[in-house]
Amino acid sequence: MDKVIASGELQITTPTMGTFERNLTWWVLGCIVVGIALGKVFPSFFQSVGNIKFAEVNFPVAVLIWLMIIPMLLNIDFSAMKEVLTHRKGIGVTLFINWVVKPFSMALLAWIFIRHLFAGLLPVEQIDSYVAGLILLAAAPCTAMVFVWSGLCGGEPKFTLSQVAINDAIMLFAFAPLVALLLGLSSITVPWATLFLSVFLYIIVPVAMSQALRKLLLSRGPSTLDNLLKHLHPISLSALLITLVLLFAFQGEQILAQPIIIGLLAIPITIQVYFNSMLAYWLNKQLKVAHCVAGPSALIGASNFFELAVATAIALFGFNSGAALATVVGVLIEVPVMLSVVSIVNRSKHWYETN
């Protein structure tokens, strides 16, 4: 069940981790098996699906991404950004990690591991694509699962809500330039038209639709929004699984030929999560921020908006690309790695509160 936390006149629902979320890693593994099998049996069907696109943006995937993202964005109240001054130190730390440290640290890790340490173990023609996928994964902070992580570590709900709202607002303007800059620094050609169309389809349109729908539903009472979210939740999860099946149907040959690829891609992603979360946690301690703010700050600083990363990777580089595969590896390890960060935050509370 969700936990409702009252704060003055404001009530914030903090979701707990459901059965699907707890088993996300196993669901992704299942999608790998099902996708590869279907790709082998029905190759022409999946090729046809892959070809339904405009400016390299696949429309079936666009619809699936909207079904994934819009229910998440319906939870976001952009008016919560007025709370920024209440927790300005924690928000400042998280913004610094999300938009200055994390994208560039991932680009560095991709350069170290993918271009150098693991280069001999990976397909040469996909090296650039793997690097691009890792950059896309780190370029946008999480907007949905972070509410779960925050709830599990006793995070201050108003801080979490305001931080996510601010990050979503920044994404509208910063995502495309940041991705273009990092891809350029990595000597990867940027398809500008496709990048801006992806931002329009996967950020601007869902945000606009979700906020308009949210306003309409709230005008009919908070229970109307809650009821719709309960009905949309399974649809959103189904859209995520279908997208993963489609992707692995295209990636099957590559994975079967070199299954070690998934493990190699997971290494820089895992390092990036621990590095950024612990840096955010330590910075908050130095600034004497309360633990209930430092916890979600560390978790928001480390987690990724993998739905957006997957969609953008497919749009920019295609279903068959290493970029798409790299972003999906982020989905694969999301739950176990983030749960371990939650455990570290909870177990270290005594240390954190010691001067």
C-alpha cells in the first residue's frame, strides 16, 4: 500500500515498492528470453515494426513511451518547485550531481571502460554506440522510481517532490544540449533533427499532456486522479515490458553471439551509481543537511530516467544499436543496485548524524 504523509494542508502519497518493482530485474531477464525467441521465430514482423518511423523516430515505440511516462508525470506537481528555498542546500547538491557530475562522470567511465579496458572484448563497430547509450542513460535524472527509493529511506516527501519537479523542468531545456555536447566530446555524430524530435516527443509532449490532464482531474477532486493512476499503472508497466521485448527481438543475434556484453556494460553503470550517490550523500553531510533530505538527494543523484534513455537511444541509433542495448542494461540492474544504495543510506544514518 502507499503511505500518505500529511504536511500542513499538503498530503503527499509516497509509493511503496510493489511486486513488479521488486522483481524488475527478473522481468527484464524474462523479456530478454522472450524477445530473443520471438525475434528468431518472427524476424520479418519485427523488421516491419522497426521500419514504422519518421526522422528515425519509431512511432510504435513513441506510443509505448507515452504510456510509460505520462502516468509517472501525472504524479508531478510543478507548483512544488516553490518549496525549493525550504531545502535549498539539498536541492543544490542534487542539481550539481545530476547536471554537472553524473553526465560527465559517465562519459569518462565510458571512455575508460568501453573505449579502452573492454575494447578488445566488444564488437568494434558498436563501440561508439555503447558509449552513446551510457551517456544517454546518465543525462536525465529519474522521475518515477525515485519516489519509491525516497520512501524506503524515510526521505522528506516535499523535498523529493520539489526536486523531481525542478529536474523535470530543467530537462525540457537542458537534455538535448547536454546530450549533444557529450556525444560531440566523444566524437559521435549527432543527428540533430532526430535529437530535437525525440526531446519534443519524449519530454515536451508527455509533460504538457500530463500536466493538462492532472489539472483537469484535480478539478474534479484528488480521488479522481488517484483512481486514474491506479488504472494506468498496469498499462504503464505493460508498455515497458513490450518495449523491452521489441528491443531484445532486434538485439538477439548480438546477445547470443557475445553474452558477456551485458556484464561489461553493467560495470561502468554500477560504478557511476555508487560514485554519484555517495558523493551526494557526503556533500550533504558536509553542508549539515538533515538525513531525511540527504537520503533522497543521494538516490535522485544516482538514479536514471531509463525510459527516456531507451526511447532516445532507439530514436537516434535504432533497435539494433549498442546504444539501445546499453540503456536497457541500466534497466536490468536498476533495482538491485538502487536497493543496495538505500541499504547503505539507512545503515549509515548514525554515522551521518554524528558531527
